Amino acid sequence: MTRMHRPIVVRNAQDDYTFAMNRHTQILDHLDYDFTAAVRDPLWGHIYLSPALEQICAVREFRQLAKIKQLGPTHIVYPGAVHSRLNHSLGVFFLARRLIRRLVGFPNAPALSLEGVKAYLAAALLHDLGHFPFTHSLKELPLLEHEQLTARLLCQGDLAHLLRESVGVDPAMVAAIVDEGASDQGSDELRLFRRLLSGTLDPDKLDYLNRDAYYCGVPYGVQDIDFVLDRVRPNGYDGIALERDGISAVENILFSKYLMYRAVYWHKSVRAATAMIKKALHSALSAGAIISDDLYGLDDESFTAQFKAARHPAFELIELVDRGRTYKAALELPYSEHEAVGFSHLLDLNTRQVLEDRCSTYLSVATGRPQDGCSLIIDLPESVNFEVAFPISDKGVIRDYLDAGSVFTPAVVQAFTANLRLVRVFVDPLVQNELRPEDLQQLHHMIKDSAAD
């Protein structure tokens, strides 16, 4: 039998150019014509999905996002803040599609594959799939990151099947875009999509700042999206750059983020609710009443239904938050990342627990009534990142944002963080009414002196 040999195909520069142009045309056609299913959104108007992504939106794991409030207990302070992770996810997809369409329209755009673009848009839509309820109340607990949980969900069941068969992408690539802890597979394209999904001018931040401000009824987070996208330029596989006259867009984002943290995200009543939930869960985990797996796959309703005081006494704190009854701030102390010798030990929840117990013992004597381990909570917000390392395109020359004439110097950004992060002592309102000035002074000394222990 004569052995058949595959003919050798020799491609020249013209062939490569034609191949690249065909691939580019396919991407543009997909972005311009394949999104026909309209979803109404109060923020962005009509958001158009492809038929395949419309199927994805009907999957149970995605629909569950409608039962998770984007801002958790923030509605205690801002009653309009009841929008969901599903609303936000659609908004991120909307902006991601606009961003990628803008970039691929430039002659110097990096070479991308149609599958990669589809995977990026799927990642934008599904990036919060594994998110916990009550926003950041579960931060610092010994749990998997929500990006890891999202990646796990993307690679199994109906979602993996639909991504592969209907969207036409490898679920593992979508998962790798969302979860930066996964291997980048040596792919420049994958690294680019990660940078587009998570960065200074990413669609996630642009949606949540605008959406959260809209639903809270505050003006602080509003961004000029059309202006931002009009000033965006491709920066190879490193992501995007901004024209010099678009510097104000980054400045607006930085200041908006600061104001939203100050007035909304870290409002003291929101911090109280967050601290109460975290305290309850940490106490229950430490006592072995629950395990980490109990906290995965929950929405707001199933969360509050599962963690009742009948199961563990500390869960009474969650029931109080559910009824809108939060602890009050008895004491506020400044925290500086660069001068945190006195308070850095409080970043450890176990260390914080020991100090809380000690302070509660003091309160028992001061008030003449026994105080349990949940009567007093010490709260220290996690570090917040104001990203300023951003490339600026100045007449075709790429410069660092800090060298392009912005008022937001490292010193200004440091002042932002220092002004936002406070160590607070929250107590039951009844306890607060009984505290004397000398009691507060004693609690202050106990917290400051704990660094030497």
C-alpha cells in the first residue's frame, strides 16, 4: 500500500496577512451582528446578548445571582441599594463588549482569536458566579476566593456544556480569565483578557461605581463612560492605554472610588453590619459549629435561613442585621498602613478575638452585667487599592500615569487610604448608653496596649 503524505503548504507574508484579516473580520462581525437578544437595564438601557449567552443566563447558577444583593447590608443605610449581582454582571458584560469592540477597531490592535473574544465576554458575564452573599462580610475568613469558586462552577455541569457547545469556547479558558491564580497557559491573549477584566479602567469597576451610585441615590460614583471609551487605545498585550487628555477619566475614577468608600461602602453602619456577620461566622468556624463548605453556594435568603441563633449563639448577630438592628460605634481610632505599629496585629481575626474577649470582660465589670464574647466587636477594614500605575499615550509615547501630570500623586493616594481606614469598636446600643467617658478611655488604652502583648 502506498503511504499517503499530507501536502506541504507554504504560507507567505500575503497569506498570513489574509489569514489575519479574515480572523479580524470574523471578530468584528461577531461583535457587531451576533448580539440580538435585548435585556432592559435601568443604567445602560438595552444590553444585547447573543443567543448562546442568553441560554447561559437561564442556567440556575447565573439566576441565583439575582438573589444576592450587590451591596449586601448597605440597604440598611441606603434603602435603594437592593440591586443584585445579576444586574451588575449584565452591566459588566455590556461594558466589556463596548471595550473590546473599541480596541479591535484600531489598526494596531493585538492579534486576537474569535474564541478568545468569546471567552472574554463570557468571563465578563460570569465573573461573579461564585460570589458570596453580603459582599465583603466573609472577607478574611478561611475560605476560597470567589474567583476560585467561579472557575470551579464554569468547568462543570450545564455551564461547561453550554460554554463548549453553544458559545464555542473552552470552559477552562473562561475560568482562567476570571481566576488569576490559575495558569495563564503561556498565552499573551489570555493575559490581555485578564488585564481588561481587572484593572484601573476595567468594566467591573466602571459598572459598579455607576450602578451603586445610581441605586444608592448619590452622585459620587458617576463616570462618563462614553468619554472614557473614546480615549482608550490598545497597548499591545499589556492591555490598554489612555490618551493624555483622558487623564481626567482616571482622576474621576480614583476620587469617585474614594467618595463611594467614604460615604457608602465603609459607612459606619454598613461596617457595623459587616463586622457583625463576620464576627458570627468566625466564632462559629472557630468553635467547629460550621465548616467552610457550609458557606459556599449560598444566596442572601439561604444564608440568613441557615445561620440562625438556634444553631449557634453568635448567629444572633446575623439575625439582628437581618432586622436592620446594627451595633453602634463606641470608639474610632485612625489606622495608617505606614504607621501601623500599634494596630497591625488586629489584621489577624484570632488575635482580634482574644482582644474582644478581654474588652468584653472589662465591660462586664463596668456595666455590672455579664457581657458575652459577641457584645463588643473590633472592626478593621481590609486594605483598599487605588490603582495609579496606568499607561498614558502621549502623542504615541507611552508614559506612566504618575509622570503625565496628574494631581493624584502617591502621597495623595496614601492620604486617601489613611483617611478611610479606621479601627472601630462596635457595641450593642444598650451597652453604649451605659459607657462612661472613662470606660471609653480604658478601652482605648486596652486596644493600643495590646500591640505589646
